[in-house]
Amino acid sequence: MKAMRLEGIGQLFTREVDKPTPGPDDLLVRVEACGVCGTDRHLFHGEFPSRPPVTLGHEFSGIIEATGSHVSGFAVGDRITGDPNIACGRCSHCVNGRVNLCRNLQAIGIHRDGGFADYVLVPQKQAFLLPAELDPMHGAFCEPLACCLHGIDLAGIQAGSSVVVLGGGVIGLLAVQLARLAGATTVILSTRQASRRTLAEELGATASVDPSAADIIETIAGPNGLVPGGVDVVLECAGVGETVIQATKLARPGGTAVILGVMPQGETISIEPFDLLFREVKLVTSFLNPFTHRRAADLIASGKIEVERLISRKVSLAEAPAVVSNPPAKGEVKVLVVPGL
Ligand SMILES: [Zn+2]
Ligand SMILES: [Zn+2]
């Protein structure tokens, strides 16, 4: 079978490899689609810890082709989404319910072979059923949606909340939709790219702003801004230092800023603790998808989250290394690697 392998920093190739054999608790899954994520680019550039050689791809779904001898509740032919983040269940964080902080965390597509391949092994405890009638491309959105859900949960969005989403990539555009579903009545998306602002408004944002056109703090939280004084919740979905700073300033006194974006390891920013203290702004970070994958799968299955319009293009495994090793094209939201192409 074919697989896209990270063989070292800056070394990414699609190769012929052996088809994996499922262990007793594994599902052998024929990958239908696997999303390219910013984390894959960080891994390629050595900006995120990894363990090459390894097959990348952590946002995948597909059809079960074989099951191990101890598997129950799944059958050959079922469509599943895999939660890539495998917690040990025994360390001090796991036993306290903080599985995303597991000391022995193993991620499919980062530490062990992932979904940029014809087939991937998924331990049964990491698999969640998807409907047979679902569009085969849509299951690949469960993982990013699950990460987004964790951030939305931490943000404490309530009916009537005001929310700013910084960043118009896939996480930002999913966050806009989840914030509306959670009951936010004001959802403002900030991104430089006009096509993404238009899309955000079509997906439920009540307004969108171009941070390069004017001072975004004034435009949103200033006396004559869209929400004078700031918003209840800011979701930083860009993974950029500048937007993390903006997030703390756009939150109203007592408001919450949640960082979902992944900045390159080692990068630092400067913020003013006095300002955070004086306005008692909660600065919260949201890492991975603890216990949210089932809800994400249900949301995708329900069709309540629009994902079709987030697919910018579909590429084959042969084309995939060029996609991951280059920055995203302008206006691109999500590229799916489709092994069947
Ligand atoms: Zn990802
Ligand atoms: Zn653990």
C-alpha cells in the first residue's frame, strides 16, 4: 500500500509500505479521506515534536476492512472516525480525567502510523461509528471539530453570548458554527482574506472584520465598535502571536480568551499582566480533544455543521507531500488527501 512518510525534518515522501496487520484490539481501516492540518506542516518543519520515520495524518475516517480477535461493537464494512490521541489511562493526569495531558500520550499520525495511507490501524477504543450514508469526505472533519468543541466547552459560551473568532482557517470556521450552535447571538470573525470573511458570514458569523484594514481592537471593542467594551469570549484560532495578544484585549472585563491555535514551539509574545489582572480576563488554553470525539462525530453525522464548503481541494497520496511541505494556498481552508484518487 501507499503511505506518506515523515522520514526526518523536511523529509516527506509517499512510499510503498507493507499493509499493517491488526492486533487483537485493532481495526484495519481503509482510509476514505484524511485532512491536512497545520500541525502536519509544523511536523514537517520540526516545529512540533515527532518521532520519524512515521506515516503522518491524524484527521481520518474510513471503512473497516478487518477486525482483531478481541474487537466487539464494530463490523467489517462499518464507517468510523478515529480519535488519534491515545492516552495511557494510568498516569496521574489520566486518572484525574485529564487524558489530553497524558504523560504517555501516543498520537496516530504523529507517534505511530497515521491516515495519509491506503490503510491505518485504529485501536477499537479510539474508534467511533459514523453513518453509512454520510459523505465519505466528511468524516475527516471529526478530529478538528472535536478539538474545537473542547475550546468551546472551556469558553463557557452561553445563549446570548458575544464571541470573536480570530482566524478564518478550518478551526475558525468550525468555531463560528459551534459558537452559533451554543447560542451565541454575536459572532464576529476576523481574518485578512476576503473569501474567508464571506464564507464565515454565510456559515453564521453575524459580522466579519479585516484586521489589516483598521485597528481591530477599536473596530470591535472601541467606544464606537461592534461590541463596545469587548466580548464575552474570544477564540484564538490562528496560532499567531499577534492574534493571541489581540484575544486578551478583545475580551471584556471578566471575559474569557481561549487559545486554540498552535504556535511554533519556542515562539514567544509579550502581554501585559497588569491589564489582564485589572480586567480579570481569563486566559485559557485548549489542547486536543478530551472526551469530545463522540460529540464531534454526532455533529458531523447530524449535518448541523457545514463542512462540504470547507473542502478546498482533494489530492492523491502522490500529490500530498507537496501540499504539506508548502504553505497553504491563498484562500485555502481544508485540503483532503483521498487515497482512492
Ligand atoms: Zn490537526
Ligand atoms: Zn496517561
